[in-house]
Amino acid sequence: MQITRDDNGDFILNPAELSSRFGLSGAEFRRKLQMGLVASTVEIGEGDDLGLQRLSLRIGNRIWRAILDKSDTVISEEMTFARAGTMKRTSRRKLA
């Protein structure tokens, strides 16, 4: 996967490649993105992982992760599924 950065240093990923990782059409991926259903995080390596970064994108229970080296080259990637117990709840209420 080709990953570049914009002038602000933010990562730019190819939507066609991402949609295929999630098993979605390009149109479906764009729709989920526009609806705010795609969450992303960037983690910076420390200690033994200094110089590495981990990108994560989540759509529903599917999570794509890539490890990048110092030159922003993907050195590994994986697709996983979140277990129900790992889902965050935004609110709790008592059932009557």
C-alpha cells in the first residue's frame, strides 16, 4: 500500500486500496467515511519500537492496522475483528 503525507504531515492513504482491505466497494467506503463511520488512530513507537508508527482504521467491528517504518513504508499489516467485549460504550443506563 502506498502511503504519503500532506503538507501538515497527515497520512494520505489510497481509498481504493483501503476499501478492498475492508471488502467494500469504493462507493460504500466513501459513504461510510462521509457518515463518520470510519475511525482512525496513529500511534508513535517508543522504546524498542522507536521510529515506527502504527496506523489503525476501524469500520464497525473490522480493524485494519499497518506498521510503518521511518520512511513511512508499510512493513506489516493485518485485518482483525473486534470482539464484542472490546467495544466501547458511550453511555450506560439502568434497565427497569
